[in-house]
Amino acid sequence: MKLKSIPLLLLLPVLMLVMVCCGGGTAEPLATYTPYPTYTPVIATATPFPTYTPYPTYTPVIATATPTATVTPLTKANISGISCDVEQLDATIFAASTVPVEEINLTKEWVCLSAKLYFDKPNTNWEMAGPIYVASIDRNNVDSAIELEKVFCKHLRETLNNDNYYPCDPNVDPSRHGCNYGICLFVTSEGTVAGSSISSSRTRDGFYLFISRSHKMPQHHDGYKTTTLHEMFHIFQIASVVDNAQTDDELSTLLGRRTGDNKDINVPWWMEGTAVYIANLEYSRQPGEIRDFVIQEMTRGLWSDYGTGKGNLIDQYLNSGRKLYNFQYGGSDHQVAYRVGSWFVAYLLNQVGEEKLYEFYERLSENGFEKSFDISFGKSYKDHVDDFDIFLTNDKVDILSILSGN
């Protein structure tokens, strides 16, 4: 989301390095999972953890994407609709000229799969679930990203009569805000291609902008897929509660981003933890994909330093003396909040069943975050975090055992 009056630098995505295991191959940095909204700096004594309860039986939604080395470049930036079986989905892709057609089609396919998984439900708030604009950009080509910025802003002005989206405001001089590369929408102020993120406010701007940065193909095809599943889950989260009368603070509170002890600071443990876990889980379930991907990623999410250089994340968390809901976006907190947050979600859903997560979002607007959490998951989020902290003191094999039913 973007505020019209804030400096442009505050609109830039918060970058974080995500390394993915690709079927025994060399890991490549994934596109950035940024907090939502991106202008904000898009997640102990306790009673013993509850008894293990396996997930209910799951029937996968079939995705037919297969890795391909074929490259068919575009000749210029392209705009095309995304047609899905979920007909209510209103989605358009804006593709940079150097992104191959095959990769554009792959993104479209996984946008549609995400829609089937997250939105194809009886109580979906379709009025606020779109439109979704996907910006497909080439991680190796700044010039084509800058070209796409112009195409995107022209579309907003001519098709939507929208000059209010801050980066595209013709009255704003980006260089006055430290931006010397385009308008710093699909490019950063350092002159690099932006990472993947949700970079607009549905309430203020009238649309969701999903920036999708490319991945090295074909060996890192999973990056396109998991990133799309992750960012589309954010759109599902927001669409579940957003309305045009909300302030940013009200939306953040509903989404669980004001659940720390300091209610003035956004925290990512819940919003990002759910998106990380659900994306990895749903990717692993698709026929033809990496079946144990969720186990690979979740293992790295506790028993590696995930690029922080500070020891295993599980030790960073347990030795911090802090609660999960007090870790913040960015800095040394970032990876702990995201990765340990995803483990909290795995732990929680193992206790109550996966369907409870979607019931939680259905009642969120009416009941608010804390009451919805109590109703959906049986007790407060703080009590569940207390139990989770005890759970993490178990042996590695016992901790990983909760993933065995996925």
C-alpha cells in the first residue's frame, strides 16, 4: 500500500534473503517476502503442549506446471488478463519485455491455483478481493523494469483515471526523495530490481499490486510457485477484512500486526508466518512438485541461521527471552519472526485442524483478531505461544513429527 503524503523511500520493499533447497541442486535466493503494507518499516512458563492431532484428509488441487528451459522473449512490455476457473477473480498481468512468455504463463497458472485454493470458498469477500495487478519483472534487467513502470502508470491513468497512486503521481519528482532510477516502484533506490511484494493499498488505491520478480529457470521454478502462493495468500488475508472505511491502523490491528506488547509497532509473526507455511505446504501438495519441500524449508527454518550468521534460528529465538509476537519486521528480528512464525502456524494447525485457519478469517471482520483467535483456536494467541515455546524444547525428531501428515 502507499500513502500519498509519505516520502517515496518509505514505499520500498523491505528486502530479505530467502534460500531455497531445490531437489538437491544449488540454492538460489528467492524473491523477497516483504511485510504488508510495504511502506511500513506487506509475524517462559506455560502448560504442556496439547496432544498431537493429525490434519484432516486433504484432496490436492492439481497444478500442471512443469519446469521448462524454453525461452520466448517478448518484444515489448505486455498487458494481458489472467483467466481462471475461479471466474470471479479479477486479475491482470503486466509483464516486462525481457520476461519470457513461458515464465509469464507459469505465474498466471499459479495465480489461478492460488485463487482455487484460497478464494474459491462460499464466504469470499469478492467485492474486496480485486482487482489484482501482477507486475512480472526480470531480476536481471533494470531497464525493462523501468519501462514497465511507465506502462503500468499509463494504464492507471488512462484505464482507471487514477493519478492518486503515489509512485505514479505526475506531480511527484522521485529524485527529490532519493530515487534516481525510474519511479522506484519496480526498481529500488539503489538501482536494483525490486523484490516480490504486495505494494499497494486496496483501500486507498483501489487495487492490489503484486510485484513478481523472476527466478532462474528451470532449476528454480519452485521460486515462482511458492512466491505466488505466498503473496496471493496475503491478498486473501487482506480481502477477508478490508473495507473502504478502514484506517491503516485498523487494518493492521485486524490482521494481527498489532499483537505485540507495544501496540504502536507492526509485528509479522502471524501474517507472515501463515503465508510462509501455507505457501510451502500447498506447493508440496501439488502433483509433480517437490513432495518434501515443506519439510526441507521448515527444517531450515529452525535448524539453520537462514543467512543471519547468528546461529540456528531456534536457538536465536529460545535464547532471546522474548515472545514471538514481539519480534519486528526487518533487522535481526526478521528471519526469526518469519521462520519461527511459520513453525507456530504449523504447530497450531496440527492441534486444531487446517480448516480452522479459514474459519478464523471468515469471522475476523465481525469479531476482531483476539476474539476470532479465541473462538477459532480454543484459547488466546498468547496462551498458544506459551505452549509453542515449550514444544520447541523437544527433540528435533519430535518437533519435525508434526509435519509427517502433510
